[in-house]
Amino acid sequence: MCGIVGYIGNKDAVPILIYGLSKLEYRGYDSAGVAVYSKDSVDIVKTKGRLAFLEDRLLQNPLYGNLGIGHTRWATHGAPSDINSHPHVSKKNKFAVVHNGIIENYMHLKDELKAAGYSFASDTDTETVAHLIDFYYKEGLTFEDAVFKAIERIEGSYALAIMCEDFPDKIIAARKDSPLIIGLGEDENFVASDVTAILNYTRNVHFLGEKEVAVVKKDSVEVFDKDKNKISKEISRIDWDIEAAEKGGYDYFMLKEINEQAKVVRDTLAPRLKESHIELDGINIGKKIKNINKIYMVACGTAFYASLIGKSLIEKYCRIPVIAEVASEFRYNNPLIDESSLVILVSQSGETADTLAALRLAKSKSARVLAVVNVVGSTIAREADDVLYTHAGPEIAVASTKAFSAQVAAMYLVAIHFGMELDKILEKEYCEYKTELEKLPSLIDNILTKSHNIEELAGKYLDVKNVFYIGRGLDLIISYEGSLKLKELAYIHSEAYAAGELKHGPIALIEDSTLIIGNATVENLLEKTISNLKECKARGAKVLAIAMDDCEALGDAADDVFFIPRIKSEFAPLLANIPQQVFAYYMAYLLGHDVDKPRNLAKSVTVE
Ligand code: F6R
């Protein structure tokens, strides 16, 4: 997730680009850059770090011109650095490109371009686009046709704004699976990732559709479909204020992030799920996994619950013993690890103090360290032996939602990948798992269309003082996450408990006002979980169940049920968690709490 802005008109482009980028910084803030057409060349200023760094650079090296593109980056391929910052250019700055998204086949395209004599300056997927357009342009295609040809070759997601040294009168914009809008002004037009970047100048926009391409000049905008047919686009008038627009019209970033989860899961899975195997960029363990006799999963908070799912999957697919431990305990427990151990750390920020300490301890004992991290170039990512990035984009709300879903998606990738390397998963089974994994994004969206039902349930249970989340197997793990979200957002006391353990003590706490949230998606344990729900109901508790569509076994065990679409049980946690997130969100929202900034919490816990 990055931010793109483009301007063409009569005004000085740089201040407009910088203003736009300042409104897009929430989409990414590890580096920023601009390209401006000044006199007869395309000039670039870009830098690692926040936008303020770019502004400093521009003071030292000002750029003047009426056409420009800008970018604020959230790294996916290549660590944050000056060279990896956008815009990326082809030779002698003929083409300059800013990009949001992931080019899945960039390695293949890069090899092809290298063979054709192109050399690459950065580690990014985006640079491939600049060279690819240049390649087709040099073959004699027009600027427009070279862009069409290049995007035909690209697999993955993209929002692109492109300028060419030979055409000081146009920006070409294109999108697939990443948002892009065209802002329409008087003798000036804009390109942007979202309306926040341009609301100061215009409220009239075209929302570019999938695979559409726009040729943006200062006094005209032409839009083409993927077959190069010119299409007429509706002008939408934006009435939101800037603050609402940054949140995409949602009241809170958390709700926006909840609603981004289908995309995040797709972005994490799709580039890695190949025809007959999983390809994990950044992981070089490969067959050496055969030398590993023990795995530790170490993380904090929500990331720890993703790790627990990882433990369950790795033990199932790889038959290697896995110990999961919170980082704050692991680091002081003198863990039994050596060079035949693998320690897998999971962290959104890549900066969590306890997780980082766990990493350093593991390395000091010669264990191999694999980090599953969201923030590219973070300390944990840099110090680990292998890194698998989740492609969740920046998570602004303190409570983790989309990053968790991306972490869980990554757990499937790691477990299945190792299972195949160990010859414990055959290609045929892989294909079955792949089919299930590929269903997840659309099933997540399907659940989110029913969010209003959960909002009603939150209203119904707003007065509860004690909540138990219960389940068995993976349902228990996802209960931990549900309970954490409710605690931290709604400030309601809640516990997650193994459904079968209730009768060994905690059932004494159950009374008329207790709410039980029962996760009941693990097919082979369903009857048992349902019996436990009935035991709670018989003692006066209210029961809200999360079950798969057509779950007849549930009978009258629950007062309310939220149904999720059917899927193989081992892939259900990601789906069952969505209503839990939405429930916690609405409980907090209806109670009037600041959902994005719960009390006493911080986004990145860099102290012990
Ligand atoms: C809860 C939450 C925290 C984090 C934890 C680890 O919603 O966000 O529990 O999961 O602080 O943070 P990272 O993943 O950055 O290491």
C-alpha cells in the first residue's frame, strides 16, 4: 500500500504533489519522491524516510515545472532506501513511474529485460514497469500503446502514474486491484490513490475501473478500457471532508482496515501460490528444514495468536514438534534451542521489544530465525536469517486486524511450504489446499457484507460485563484473538477458555448476565463444543455462536448465531475471526470509545 499523486496544469507542480503526499502518508511513510518535468527533462528527487525528509531535499534541490508525479512508499519489494524509493525510471529518465501494488511476475520480467540489455538500479518490482514500457516504446509503439502492452504483461496489482520525457503534455494512469482516481479541475487535472490528496483543489473525480487506462492532459482526460476502447466515465462529486476521506469514508481506521482484509489476504497469498508449489520470497531454508528437529513460535499479543495457528498447522502438515511461547516469557525461560532449532517470530511492526530480544537470544544460541513481518526493513526483518513479508500495508489503528489476517495467511504458506519440502504434502494435496486458500478473500468479503447483523448483536449485548470466548482446537485459538479484541477495544472483561476446560473451574463464574461467544467451526469437534455451549446455556448464560452455514448440529444451543461460509475447518479461523473483529469494533463504537486509540495502548511496543 503506497500513495500516488500526479498533477498537470499551469501551476507549480511540487507544492501540489507535496500537499497530496502529506494527505496520503497514512498509506505508507518509509520513503517519498517526486518526478517533475522541468524544461525538457524529467528530474527526480526521492529519499528514504518520511515526507519531511523529501521536503528538505527539495529545499536543497528545488524542482520547477507544471507536470509531476509523486509517491509515498510502504515497502514490499526491497527495503526502504533512497534507491528503492519511487519514482523509478528507465534509462536516462525517459519514463518515470510511481506504483502502488505488487507485480507478481516481476522476477520473470526482470530476467527478460536483463537479457534484452536493461540494467536495474533498485530491488523493487516497480522498476520493471519503467523498463518494460521503455522496451515497447523503443520497439516503435506510441507512449499509450507501450503502456497498454506493458500492463498486459504484468501479473498482480497496480495503480500506476507514468510520465515520459517526450510528452510534456500528459500523464498516463492505469489500475488493477489498487485504487486510483482522476481529479478534474479547470485547466488542470490530477491523479491520486485517493481523494484526500486532491480535495483541496477539486471535488470532481473519475474513479478508474479495473484495468482502465487514463490519458490525463491539463485540459482533457480520456479513459480507455483494457481493449483500448475509449469509454465515457461518470463524474462523481465528493462531499466528504478531508478527515473522513483519509479513512475512506469510514468512522475509524480500524473499520477501514477490517474492510481491507480480503485484499490483504490476497496480496499475501497470491504472489506465493504457484501452480504446483509455494514459492516463498526471502526464505532460503528449503530442504534444510529436514535438519530442523524443533520449532519455536514466538510473538506478542495478536501476533502470538497467529503464531498459535502456525503451530497447529506446522504440526499437522510437517509433523515437527512446535512450541509456542509469548516473547516476554521465551526470552527469560532459557529455551532449549540450538542449531537444529528454528525460531519463527511473528510481528506486524518488526520492532516489538520482547520479540526482538527473543530473536537476539535465538541467534546467540545458533538457532535459525525466520521472521514473518509486515514492516519491510524493520529491525526484526533486518536481523532475521529469513523473512517472509505479510503484505498488509500500514496498519494505523492500534488494535491489529488486517495484519493478523495477513499473518495467518502467512502461517498457511509457511506450514504448507515446509510440508512439501519434507515430502509430507503431495502435489495433489497442495492443489486442494491452494483451492481453499484462494477462496478466502471472496469469503471474507462475503462475511463483511453482513456486518450490519453483527452491529445489531453488539447493540443487543452492549450491557454485558463478563464474556467467555470458547472453542476447541483452532476454534480455541481464534477465541483468544476475539477475546483480546473485546478487552482492548470495549474494555469489557473477557476470557478465552478451552471449551472442555470450563467444567474444571471457570463454569462457576457463569450466571444469567454472562455472554458466551462460542466458536464452532472445527467439524470433528463440533458435537463436543456444542455440548459445552449447552452446559453454559443451562446455567443462564446467553450464547452467541459463530458457526459455518447450515450447521444443523447447533440446534437450539445458541441464542444467536453468526454464520460464516463453509470451508475446510483448518481454513476457517481467518473467516471466524472477521465477525469477532466487527463485534469488538461495534461494542467499542457504541460505548463511545476511541476505537483507533484504545486507552493505555500503543501501536508499536518498543519497551519491555
Ligand atoms: C492487539 C495488538 C497487539 C500486537 C502486539 C505485537 O490488537 O495489536 O497485541 O499484536 O503488540 O505487535 P507486533 O505484531 O507489532 O509485534
